[in-house]
Amino acid sequence: MPKLAAEFEFGLSEREPTSALLVRVARGAFWSWSAQVLKQLLQLAIMAILARWLTPADFGRLAMIGVVTGFLSLFGELGIGPALIQKREIGSAHLSAAFWGSLAAGLVLMFLLMLGAPLIASVYADAQLVPLALALAANFPLVALATVPINLLQRELQLGRLAAVELLALVLGGAVAVGLALRGGGAWSLVGQTLAASGATAIAAWGVIAVRVQEVGSPVSVDRGVLRDLFRFGRP
């Protein structure tokens, strides 16, 4: 498998002049701050619209499931994301291991939530939680698909591109939620928002990095030693 393009071999390259690095950091900080402000405004606008068309019970159902998904998300990356950012050098083997390792973890978490959906509904005495939880389970592999490109953007301080990806995902997710809410989608509006935003993040993030998704190879090509190294490196 070919080695990654040079721009991904180093995070903050030693060969980069200090002045150029400072410019990159300052530009990244500006984009990050600007994006956060715009995201907050957009989120307020979206929530204001959804609050008009959804009931407290709709938000409550997603919050109930969110307790479980939030806990499971703690095991999502398994330290792979931080390892991609912090390791001094990364190559194609790291990219492949990170992609398939993250996706495998996402699929495991998806099946765990699917298996636990009836239990969640039983605990809260609400049968409507079962289909909602089953649908939201798909969010874990969607998030996993974005692990590699998102962390490569952070590694290279491409915060402007990262901000664009996040804003695009927010807008598309919000559009899906509002569209479903206007059609009486109820809690499914929020499910659609989550899945649309995660899917858009993965697609857009892969679209703006120099590495192509084809470079991850197949699952059988994963170097288990490299995968273990990523796990160890990413541990606190």
C-alpha cells in the first residue's frame, strides 16, 4: 500500500518556518472561532423552528436514548482519533488501521444499541423508543466513517476546511429536521437530523482532504501491529 502524501506525514512539521506556522495557527483560530459563532446562531434558529412544530415528548424521547448513545460514544474512537493527530509520522498502514478499526468499533456499538433498544423502551415504559433507537444505531458507523478525515484536518490545522464541513453538516441536518417536522415527523425529525448531519460530515470531510478513501485498502490488509500501536498511543 503506498505511503501517504507528504502533507500527512507530519502534524506541525519541523521543516515549516515558525512564522508560517504562526500564520497557520492564527488563521485556524480565526476560522474556528468564526465557525463556532455561526454554528451557535444556526443552531438557535433551527431549534426555534423545531420547538414550534415538535412537542416536549419528542425531544424527551431523543434525550432518553441520548443517555445510552452518549455512554456508548465514549468507546467509539478507542483513542484512534487522538493518535492520528499526535503521532509524529503516519503512513498508509496507520490510515488503513484507523479507518477499519474505527468502523469496526462503530458497527459493534450499533449492534449493542440495537440489542439494547427493547431494554431502553422497557426502562422508560415507552414502546416508541424501540424504532427510534434502532434508527439512531446507524449513527455510530456514520460517525466512524468520518474519524480519519476529521482528525487529519485537525492534524494539519486545516481548520477552515473543518469549519466548512461542520457548517455544511449543520445546515443539511437542520434542513432535514425542519422538513420532517413540517410534515409531522415528530421525534423522527431529530433522528433524521442526526443521521443526515453525520452522513454529510463523513462525505464532506473525505471530499476536502488530499487522501482518497480508496487508500484505506481492504479490512484484510490492516496491520494488526499498527492498529495496536494506535490504541496504545491514544490512551490517556
